[in-house]
Amino acid sequence: MKSGFSFDRHKSGYSEGVPLEFQLAAAPGSAQEARDLVRKQLGDRLPSATLFDLLTILSELVGNAIRHGAGGSIDVQLRVGQNGAIAGKVRNEGTGQVMPGPVDSRRGRGLGLHIVDAVARAWHTHSDGATTVCFELSPP
């Protein structure tokens, strides 16, 4: 887990950035819905490589929230800073511990947080009755 940033939009330089917030059901198809919403709202504002990285992270985190959360809703918050950096949060009603686990290459399982760790500049989790994964992508 890479840490070292604050999502607080007033302290991190994201207060003037482009916000995007939405809620998803913890259901099959929600990761695709998240990707579609982000493409529609931010696709023309981000370089293609940054958009690809953002969509990859969202797919993994929303997928994990569906598989490992307690059902209910998934909240997504994104902010694009003036310099093009992106801060994001994915929150679900689960209360489990979030950390990269062993990879099961035969079943194609366990890669999600390893991918997030490789792509994100920083990321961390916190629990307060729900689980939130915060991440940041570097500017292009």
C-alpha cells in the first residue's frame, strides 16, 4: 500500500478541480457502469493513458466492493486537480480488511489490489463502519 496524500479537497489542491461523484448498486455490471460514467464525464478532459489508468483502478475497486462488500451501494468520488492529478475514493458498506492477497493465477483471482498498487501514485484504506479505498494518480 502506497500512502502519502490527503483527499481533503481543500488541503490537497483539488478544490478547484473537476468533481465527479456517483453511487452504484453492488451488482454485476456496476464496474462497467462506472467506466461508462467516467468516460462520458471526463474522457475529453484526460489524456488517454491517464483515462486508461483511472478506468483500470475503478474497475478493480468497484469489482472488489461487489465481491467483498456487504451489498448495498458503492459510492465513488473523483477529483481532477488543476495539474491533471486525480484523487479518488471508492466506499462500500463492507468492513473487511483491504490488503493485497495471494494471487491465484489458475482462477484469475487476487490481482486487483496489486494492479491498483502498480498504477496508483498512492493509495490507502480506512474503515469507519464502511470501507473506503482512496487513491491518487499522478499528473500526466
